[in-house]
Amino acid sequence: MQRQVKREWLDSLPPDDTTAMRSRRDLHRVNACMGNPRILSNALQSAANGRPLRTLVELGSGDGHFLLQVVRRLTPPPRSARVLLLDRLSLVTSETEAAFRQAGWRAEPIQDDVFDWLRRAGSEPVDALVANLFLHHFTDDQLRELFRLAARRASVLVAVEPRRSSLALMFSRLLWAIGCNSVTRHDAVVSVGAGFAGSELAALWPPAPAGRWILAEESAGLFSHLFMAKLNR
């Protein structure tokens, strides 16, 4: 199955459209079925290797619900810990921010384009960049540029993406069974077609001296694809 990047319906809908709002709620169930909060939290703790995580940035954070499920699974953070929720839309509610505070993290929503933010974020220290069902929206050339910028901003990047496989494609066509609407069902099929397999993401990581970065890429769960880049210290 050759990788194909196509525009998803949700990306074309206004944020306050009722169908779009329903689709974003659908994604909470889809992530739970895929096991993505568990997959990403385990990978993030492995990458941290016991070091405290003080600043997490989620690229394409949406409403922040996914990262909230992740941080609740992490070891208790230091008092100054914060999450930056980066998205082109403003979707994070005050209730979600309060839930992060209860989990020990200060949430800072940022409405911006991911490339623009990475280019101008300056020297602000970031422990880890994370992404969930986000990288598959980009072409290979766009991902090369995103990774180049990410490698300058953080010592860890962890991403969970759709696996491009016949099993994942079959699952994407059965989302009606868990009540997902037409937008979610359409976009799920498109997402699998734009997903990843093998070591495709590692091949897009910027060249570096041997041993500088540790790259890991593998299938995760039944339907997900995990990529991790970690600076070798």
C-alpha cells in the first residue's frame, strides 16, 4: 500500500461546526481503542530514562484531551512542569486546563502553525515534543523540514501515528460500530492511507554524526505506528 496524503474533512470544517465537534469527540474513543495514550506515555517515560520532564509540547494538540490522558499515566511531575498545547485552532477549554492542573501540570494553549512556532520559538528549553495522529497530515518533504526544526528544539520526539496496513484499514471502516460520524469514518480511512510502516519516519530524520540520535520505529498495538527520536547523552 503506497502512502497517499489527502486532505481530511475535519480540517475543512469551522471549529464550531456541530459535525466537527462531534468528530473531535469521536477521536477520544478512537484513541482509546487504539491504545494511543498508553503507547505514547510508555514511550515517553522510556525516552526520559528517569529524568524529570518539565516541559512537554504537543504538536497538533486539538482540544488537549489526548495529552491529558498521557500525563495522567506519567510519574508525578516536578512542581514547575508545564505542557504547551500547540494547534492552529483554539480548542482547549478552561475545564481541560483545570484538569491538567489537578494532574500537576500547567497547561498553556498556543494557537499557531507548527512550522512557524518551531522556527521562532528561540532557545526556550523543551524536554520533549509529542504528536498523536498528526504527522501523517504532511508530505515527506514537509516532514523532513518539521524534523529538522524539531531536532533543534528538543532532545526527545515521540509520535504515535496510524499504521498503514490492511488490518488498520479494516478497523477504520468499522468505526460506525462505536458510533463515529461520517466525518470521522471518512478521515480514518484517509489517515490509514497516509500512515506509516517500517522505518519510513526514521528515514526522514535529518542526518547527524553517528550516534548523536537514537531512532526507534515500530508497530505498536494493533493499529498504531510508533516513532521515537532521542538525543544520545
